[in-house]
Amino acid sequence: MNSIKAFAPATVANVACGFDIFGFAIEAPGDVVEIKKRDEPGVVITEITGDEGRLPRNAEKNAVTVVMLHLLKHLGIKDFGVEVVLNKNMPLGSGMGSSAASAVAGVVAMNELLGNPLTRQELLPFAMEGEKIASGSAHADNVGPSLLGGFVVIRSYNPLDIFTIPVPDDLYCTLVHPDIEINTKDARFILRSEVSLKNTIAQMGNVAGLVAGLMKSDYELIGRSMVDVIIEPVRSILIPEFNEVKKSAIANGALGCSISGSGPSMFALSMGKANAESAGRAMQQKFADAGIEASMHVSAINKNGASIL
């Protein structure tokens, strides 16, 4: 093969109570990366669409190509060259795992072009390097689900221990993105470095409850457990009309609602597609009432993750 095209889906990270340890993939949108062999060694970005010229074209500073460089170095390949085209299909700073999708699509495409020397699980540390260059932190709660699919739990970062858990077939996600931007680095900077014992206990209970609810297909337990007492109270102040949008989602059929990643996107989980769509329309309307346009995506949990097109 001389060329490969790969797709990596958007993701919802944190999932309310699970800061940096929970994440899941949705069906769309997602980034598409096209790579083709070149005669000269090295990784070269030839085109980026959908970024309004904001992303670096330097291969060592872009999430989509940094992962390729790390992979080639790991495999000891020095005389290999590719041209890279990145098609961004989601906004930057959206809370939808934009940089993660680029990193995952890039490393999956390169691995495929090289004959798949590594498994998906083995590609994860390389995808995390893309997150590190983009946001300053090598967290896996976006790249994990985008790469592997499903609902991902990161039990440990050192050593890296990541696995997926089953989710109900009728569980749907509503992802609403208001037309504003929040920088991931800024959203991490405002977080408190210490947490009270009281809030830690409450958060641990909700984390356990959400995992149990998903695995038991207990929708009421899922809803009761989608409570974040540590991160959401701080980050929600960056999102206009957050409380009203959240209330409207739950009042219109959602089990629960919170911030997707570092925001400003908000997500809701619902039983059934109809409830998910109803919640989404209500969320959009609340943003519209404040003069903010918002896009909506409704999807079941994407169990497959990145794919070769």
C-alpha cells in the first residue's frame, strides 16, 4: 500500500464524576487523516483543512504527526517518508476530543501503512504523546476511547492500565457544542490542586455507581451517579447558561448532563434515541435564548473506535 486514510471519532471525557479516568467514543463527528508514501525520508504535513489556519504545520508540533514520529523512532525506522493531510471535522477547543482524534487517526494510519506492527492497545502511549503536545498533559480519557472504542476506564497512569466496560445497548449520548471556545490548558489551570475528604468520598461513590449502573444496565443508577462535585463546579463558570442548559436536558428526558471534557461542549446520557434528541433540542434552545448558536450530535456509544477508510 502506498496510501492510507483513517478516521478517528470524537469523544466525551470525564463523563461527569470521572475526571481523567472515564471516556467514551461517539459515532460522529471525527477527524480524517490521509497519508501517502514519499520518496524523501521524514513526515511532512502538506495540507490541513477545517482549522482556519490555526494549527502548526511543523510535524514536530502537531498532534497528528508527533505520534507518527514517535512510532517510527520506536520501531527504529529512519528511511521512511510520508505526506500527511489532516481534515479537521470538529472545532478546536471544543471539549469533543479534537486533538485526540487527530493523534489517533494519525497513529492508526501510520501503523496500517507500516503493516500493523503494533496492536491498538500498544498504540495508546503514542497517541497520548499527541495529547501532550496539544494540551500539555498526556491524559488518555480522549485518546483511549477514540482509539479503542467503547466506554474506557483508566485505572492507572503509572503504569498505564486501561480497559473498557460494557454499556447498555439503548444508551445514547447527546453532545451539544455552543459556538464558543475554551482552551484545554486554561481549563486545567483553574482547577484546585487539593480536594476535601468530603468531596472525595462523594466523588468515589458516584464513580462506583456509574460503573455499576453501566454494567448492570441500571439507567436510574446511571443518572443518580452522574454527579461531579469536584470539577464541574469550577469549570461550569466558563460556560454561559450552564445550569439552565443542564436543567433543560434532564427535564426533557436525559438521565444526567455535564461538561464534555474541558468544555464548552456539554453532553447528556439518555435511555433511547428519542429522549436523547429531545434533550438535545432543549439544550440547543437554552443556548439560543442566550444568543449562542450550538450544534448537536446524537449517537449511541461507538464500540469500535478508529477505523481505516
